[in-house]
Amino acid sequence: MLEENQPAVRYFTLKRLAGKMEDDADVIAARRSIAKTGWAAEILATQDPGGWWAGEEALYRPKYLSTNWMLLILSDLGLTKENPRIAKACDLWMSRFTKADGGFAMDGSKKGHLCTTGNMARALVRFGYADHPAVEAAFEWLAENRDKKGGWSCFGSGRNLDSWEGMSAFAVYPREKWTEDMKSAVALGAEFFLERELHRQGDPYEPWYRFHYPVHYYYDLLVGLDFMTALGYGRDSRLQHAVSHLEKKRRSDGRWNLDALHPDVGGSMSEWYVKHPKQMPTPFALESVGAPSKIITLTAMSVLERLKAAQ
């Protein structure tokens, strides 16, 4: 976790697990190395000078290789708008995806879309745009467009655990910026996930029990534990099913594996891809499936640290 070949993981390990402050010399050195070495540097090296990846015409396609997906990953790796290449890409992203209703959506859409708004708002906050008008409007959109009973619907099929992106966005949004509507949206959303113990919705769904990265717009138990503990719900006993699963998946050497890459789907969605093979997204990997994962291990240990702090 502290190896210097992946400074993004080293940076977050020092801060989240070792308790180092942002002005610590080792933290500063790791942060400065993120754009120079490792995964982030490799992704930046493929960026077009115009600010996009895989083509200027569409920032959302091809999945999962184009600008939208690369920026989501880079936001997880600790880069910010202080890097001019990130700033250029984010300016392009916001100019193309910001909609009149305040939400974000992919090219060609006229209205905000939950998965895109939640993911993009989370990433932009991490990049340092929490005070940008488009980002502030996106969080207002998330609060306004939640279900009155709690939770969201990403694909118009009703509230569902897969519609987690709004919760993850609020998990990184500064609390002092939360309105009363936002507080209500998060509280009701949390109850929606908790009453289902992060996993109970319909028949058992095996992909939720596998850990993935990148997660894109997919859900799994580690995704749920990550945003729920980050939002401060670590003391709720209804997390125990997911926590038990997390602990069982820990290797004897203390690490966790990367179980699968998306699209890792089951049921009708799997059948749909069989019938429409040209619509199958291209998986994107930073690490090897079935092997110990720095990112999964970092996320899992961050969750356990939050759970310990909540007791």
C-alpha cells in the first residue's frame, strides 16, 4: 500500500490509514508524484491535447474508454484542477454535460440523468470544483429528484440499490454546503439502503457480492459500505451483513482481490448483452482480476477504519 510505484494509493494510505496530515512531507511527496508515476500518469499520457480521451465527438462513448470514464477514475486517484490537464478536461466535460435543469447528462440528452449527475458531481468535488455553480446546481438537482420515500431511480424502474450515485456524491460534498433538502435526501436515502441491509432487493444477485474497480455506475456491497460509512452510518447494525461479507473476503495476507471487471452482470442484463454483442462495453482495468488489488484493499481498509472510529 505504501509502495512508491503507485503514489495515488500511497497518498490515500498515508492520509486515511496512517493518519498523516496534508502538510506532512511524505503526503506532499506522494501527491506530487501522482501525475508523474503510476496509473494516473498512464491515463494522462493517452489524453488528447484538446482535453478528451478516445475522441472529441462523444465524451461518453465508447464505454468505458472515453472522457467521462477516464475522469471518474482520475478523480479517484487524487488529482485536482491544479493540474492544467485535469482543468481542461473538466471545463470540456461541464460545458458538454451541464443541462438546463441543473443536472448532468451525456451527449445528446436534454435533462439531467441520475447516474451521470451523481458520478460527475462526486468527481468534480474531488477535483476541487465544490464551489462551481454547475456543481452546486447538480447537488440541488440530486435533492430535488430523489424519491419522496427515499432513494433514487436511475433507469426509471423505481427505487433500487443500483441507484447509489447520489449518495456517493453527498459523501464527498462539504457538509457546510448541505441545504435542508439535501440533509433530508441523504437521511431518507440512507434509510432506504439500511432497511435493505445493502443487499436485499429481489432475488439474490451475485455480482453485488463481487468487488470491482472501476465501478462505473454499478453497485456492489463494497460500494455500499464505502459511501454509507463515509456518510457517518458506521454504527448502524444493519450494515453487519455487508461487513461480514467484507471480512470473509479478506485474504490470509490481509489483502483483498479484485473479483471482476464491469460489465459484470447477471439475469436479464446478461441475456441482453448476448443478444446485442455490439453494445457490450469495453472493460477497463488498472489491476488483474483474481489477484490482490491495491484499490480494493485501500477501500476495504478505509471502510474498516471508519467502522472502528464509529464505535
